[in-house]
Amino acid sequence: MTDSVATTARASARAEMTQRIKQAAREHLAVDGANLSLRAVARDLGVVSSAVYRYFASRDELLTALILDGYASLGDAAERAEAAVPRRDLAGRWIALGRGVRDWALANPHEYALLYGSPVPGYAAPQDTVGPASRPVLVMVEIMRDAVAAGVPIPAGPRLPRAVRADLERLQDDPAFSGVPPAMFARGMTAWAQLFGALSFELFGRLTNAIEAYEAYFDYQLRAMAAYLGL
């Protein structure tokens, strides 16, 4: 066996084991939430714990890998859903984005809980999770940019407090969030928080005994936020 073939075989074996570890960890999420144990993962895989530590040095490193995978999967779903709608249909793009997020969350409830549920005690997400987490947000920002370019007026509403305006202007120093007036950007952030609040209420059982038509209710809220954004 040549050195290059051996290197490729080792890389392939490492990639396969990495995926096995992450899949076992996802299965633990379904049972134990984010209370992951590398020893428990190793036990499920039938290997000694030191074998798992060769791939992930700590619980936090494994959690970060799962979080990055979750954000990547959610970002793909959100971008794919929104891209299927004609560019001029601003409200349709927003609604498709929201439905794409919900469809992903319903298909991956434990990963959603890891990303948007209660913080994991003792865990602080590293900076390299910020970019992947922003992908669905950037889709919304692009919709708002297109609304501004199309001359869509910003609906009248409460005056934006000076401190909030300063916060938004600081955020918009990042080119990824620029090109949207602060008043419109503020409405976008409100709509985004409302979208995930509605989805969390549904997934975490806060609508039990109140709403039965979950999908219709979620669509109603998406349309309400489309009107709020002036789309």
C-alpha cells in the first residue's frame, strides 16, 4: 500500500468514526437533551472512552460539532425554501423562509432544542458558530434589502428609541447587515424573534390545549409579520 493510499484510508476511517460519534451523540440528545457524556457515547459505540477522546477532546467540543452541523442543516433548508420563490414576491419569500425553518425544526426537534432551547450549563459557544447561525437571518436581510430597493414603504409605528437605534447601527457596521434603514431593520429583528418564539411555543408544548391547527396558526403569524414588515 502506497503512502497516499494509506493516508486516504486513514482519513476515510477517521471521517466515518467522527460521523458515528456524532450520530450516537444525536441519539443521546433525544433522550437526555444536551447532557452529553463522552463515556456514554463510547459505551453505545462499543469502544473505550479514550477512543472517542481521540476525535473530540471534550464534551464541549462534541457539542460544538453538533451545533455547527445543526446550523448548517438549518441554513441549507432555509435558503432552499426561500430560493424557490420568485424574487419579486417579497411576502412569499418571507413566508417560504419561515416555513422552511419550521419544517426543519419539526424534522429535527432535538437539534432545534440544542440550538434554540435552554442554554447548556457550563457551555459557551465559540465564535465560529456565529457565521453558520446567521445564515437564515441573512436570507431575511436580503428580502428586506430587496423591499427597500423596490421602494416598499416602512409602515408607521412607534418611534425607535435612541439606544435601540444605536444598537442597530452598530450591528449594521457589518456589511452583511447593511443596506436596510434602522426602522426596517428593527422590524425585521422583531419579526425574527416572533417567528422563533412561535415555533418554540409549538415545539415545547406551550400551545397545548390552546391551539390544535398548528400549521395554520404558524402561517397566520408569518402573514401577520409580512404585513408588519410592509411586504
